[in-house]
Amino acid sequence: IGAAVILCLMMFLDSVRPSWDTFYFPGTTLMSLPGVVLAGILIYFLNKRFSFTKCEWSAEQIHKISLVLALATAPYVMLIPLYG
């Protein structure tokens, strides 16, 4: 889902300004940030909702472990721009 957000954002920016090659521009790191944040948020909520429902942990413990997992496993590789 995060990659789809980045792709849609890049396609929109290419249609607004077609002479700008977004794949090789260093600012693509900033354009991919919404996708990484969205993926991290989805990881948090999906872990909280599905992964730890049968655990006997408190709500605070589930919140903390879901937050740590979301921060640790967010797709940070999408922040690396493509240079040719």
C-alpha cells in the first residue's frame, strides 16, 4: 500500500510537471516519505488488531510492542532514491 501511494504521487507529479524526471531527483526521498509513514501506520494497527488479540497482555503492553514493531519494520529502503 505504501508503494502504491508513492507510485500515485510520482505519477501525479509527473503529470503536473512532465519535464521533471522524478526517479532520479534527490527529492524523491521526500516524495516517498508518505508511503513509508503509511506503511508504518498500517503495520502498527494490523499488529495491534490481529497479531496480539489472543495474548494475555494489557492494552498498554500491546500498544508498546506494536509501536516498536512498526518503527523497526517500516520499509525504510523506499527512502533511497534511484540514481542512474
